[in-house]
Amino acid sequence: MEKIIHNVYLSLGSNLGDKMSNINKAIHLISSEVGKIEVVSSPFFSKPQGFISENDFVNNVIRISTDLPPLELLQSLKSIETRLGRSEKSKENYSDRTIDIDIIFYDQVVLNSEDLVLPHPRWSERDFVYIPLNEITTMEDRLFLISTKRDSKKDIFD
């Protein structure tokens, strides 16, 4: 049986330790364990959002091809985060982290489960996601993302 390959955009961020090294290690592990890296955005530097910290973030968005289904992909990414020093994510409070990997979107799947919401519900509210995303998305993917945010107050992908 032939495997189906999925087009996935991931957001990566780090604000502890050697931030660029943390991002690069995550990209390497994603490449070796999750799927082929198709394109990597330029680094994007940002202040923490949702919490106070003196540690600024380095962020990237990457596009990968993978045969993993969404929830299996999520578990693989959580495993990579843990191995790179990430403590358990909190749904209530944001905090400093060595690495954070979020699935922004997975093909054109719309999913709303207890463990995963796709597309990511706050992708368009975060400069550190949508600016690098704008750099690397295809036109077809942009149109899909725009269609998921008709009520957004921002002009997406100017």
C-alpha cells in the first residue's frame, strides 16, 4: 500500500539556552524522524507573548512532507520537544522554553479534537508565525489559511 504524503507547516521557537542551536537540533530531529524538510523560513526574532520574560525568542516556520497522521505527528513532535529539554506544556500559562514546536496546518485538514486543533487557532495573531509563514507558503496554502480566518482583524499576507 502506497503511503500518502502530507504537506505540513510547523512553527518552532526557543528562548532559552543557545536558541539557534535548539532550533537547528529540532529541525534535524524532525528531518530524521518525522519527514522531509521542504523549506525553512528565515529566523524571526520576537518578544515573549502571553508571559513576561527577559528572554527573547528565535522562531522559524518550516514546511515538511510526512506520511504520519496528525495525532501521530503531534506525539512525535512532543517527543522531540521533551528530548530537547522542554517541560510539559501548560494550557493555562506560557513560560520560557528550550523548544516549542506547533503544527500550524496539516494539508487542508480542519480538526477540532481535545489534543489537536487544525489549523492552529492563533496562527494569524502571532507575528512570529504569520510573517515567516508568509515567506514560505505556496499560494494554494495561503488561500486555505485566509479562508480559515475570515473574521481576523489583521490583513493577512499583505
